[in-house]
Amino acid sequence: AFNFNAGPGTLPVPALQQAARDILDYQGLGLGIMEMSHRSKEFMAIAEQTESLFRELLGIPNNYRILFLQGGASSQFFMVPMNLLAPGTTACYLNTGTWSAKAIKEARRFGTVDVPFSGEADNFRRLPEPTDYTVAHGCQYLYLVSNNTIFGTQFSSFPETDVMLVADMSSDILSRRIPVERFGLIFAGAQKNLGPAGVTIVIVRDDLLDRVADSVPTMLRYKTHADKQSMYNTPPCFAVYLVGEVLKWVKAQGGVEAIEQRNEEKARLIYEMIDSGDYYRGHAEPSSRSRMNVAFNLPTAELEAKFVAAAAKQKMIGLKGHRSVGGCRASIYNAFPVEGVRHLVAFMQRFERENPA
Ligand code: PLP
């Protein structure tokens, strides 16, 4: 089936085939990948390789650490301010949807949060232009969600500011090239573009590790995990392993640049279909459109329900939109094939013909 779900997303078949072999017996050891000690030389090699491949593919400079954590991207909503926002200081958050709103709520437990832009009034259809807001002087960081999974919006470029950027890239990490050096910290849950749920990757500039207050518990300090190469406690071994296999696939595809071109092509095909008439309406304003999640509506809620059900019968699953937007959403992460997108576009054309408004 073609999996249009917003998460967990489709994983590359070669990575899954390799995992199927390694689950039973990793390289003839007589132990499966989930059964090996995380301190064994075999697993340490897997973790190191995963980290170095991720660094290579995203062009992450040497003064950044890469951490494999648990607790999902949602735990980063509090870990970021816990580690980077000292009491009495201010951070700036752009409110571009559900995931930024949750992060704002958590950050307010730790310091002052300034929200100079909110897209709430128009149901998060549009991302801010640089002229829409100013970042208050002295802010510790400017927080943004690079791709808003629910509303189908994505920053095509990042704010130019002297303040360091912190980004939730859960739904577009590794889908395009990014200027890592402009960020103090980037985090992403793995389950859309990187691998299975269960591991969250954090990229953090090493000079930020010492900012943390003494009162922060050991497990919630980035420094704890950085000092121990993410092996302070048992890491999510299988998830880290599978991320490694997914990264090998990305490299074999030609790296992030090639993946980016393919993602552009996939998104273009669907948006062209949407823009070809009045039947389908995109939720996001064209300048804010996401290449990962295409949220759209049909003329009526009844037609939308019929569309989702008819698509599922043809093995295109997960096209129902999030409840806060309604309508439909096609999530087309890295491993989602162009062929699946062509299938959807042909189905959209047919459905429109057979179900006039
Ligand atoms: N941030 C974004 C942009 C997301 O899309 C999601 C989940 O879809 C999350 C955070 C939450 O991730 P998790 O379920 O790993 O906590």
C-alpha cells in the first residue's frame, strides 16, 4: 500500500529487508540486533557509524554533538528550555501551529516566552515573513518548527537574525539541505524521515552544553548524553540501528541533495493538481506550502470522507486530514515513492470527474 500517514511514515524497503535479516542474526553472531549488549563492540560500531553518516549527510560541523535520546520530540519541548533558558531570561517562539503551541506551553514553565508572531487567527495557513515580527533584543534563542505537519506549512528559508535558532525538524529532517551552523540546536523524532519511533535525534552546539542549571536532573541534561556518546543508559538500540540503515539508503540515493530534488518533484505534482481547478483547495498559502505534508480540502465534508474511503480501497491509506484542519492530508516523506504520488494524482483526477461538486 502507499502510506500517506503523517507519522510514523514509510521506511525504505532495503532498510527494512536488512533489518528483517539482522533481527534474527546480526552478521552471524547468533544474536539478533535487539538482543546485543549496547556496550558490545558490534553495537558501538553501529552507533558510531549512524552518527558519522548523519553528520556527513547533513553537513554537521564538528563543534556540534549528535545525541540519540528517548521520550519523543515532545520531551524536547521541555528539555530545550530546561537546558537553554535560565530563570529570568527570555526566549522567542514563533507560533505556527499545534507543535509550536505545545513547546510554548512547556517553555513558560522555565522562563519568559515572547511570541512575536502567531498564525492562529487564520488557522495557521501562513508562515511569517521576516517583516512580520521582530526578535526582542537579548532573547536566548528564536524557536521555530521548520515544517508544520498538521497544517502543511514549511519554512522555505530560515529567519536572518543575530539570535541563535532552535528548531523542531521532526517532520522534515533530512528532506533538504539546511544551514546547520545557524542553529544552536535542532531536534527531530525519528518516525517520519529517519526511522522508527523510539529515538529522537538532537544536534546541539557544544558550547551550549554547560549552560544548564545544577537543579536539572541528570537524564534531562544534554551534557550527560553528550559526555557518554548517548550511552549514559541503554539507548534505543534497535531504533538507532534502523536509523543507520535508513541513512545508508539516503546515501545510496545520492544524499540529501538528491532526496531534496525528489521531494520537490513529488510536492510539485500534487500542488499542480490542486491548482489546476477549484475542486481541490490547498490549506496553506502557496508561499508557505510544505513539501512533506500537503493538506487540502474538497468541496464538502461528505466528498472528503468518500475520497478518503475510496482511496483506501485502492491501497492509498492515511489520507484523512488532522482534526484541527479537516479535509485530507497527503504526507510524502523521504521514502515515499514518486510512483505513489502519480497514483494519487491520477486518483484525484478520476474522483473529481466521477464526483462533481
Ligand atoms: N513536532 C512535530 C513537528 C511533529 O510533527 C510531531 C509529531 O507528529 C511532534 C513534534 C511530536 O513528536 P513525538 O510524538 O515524537 O513526541
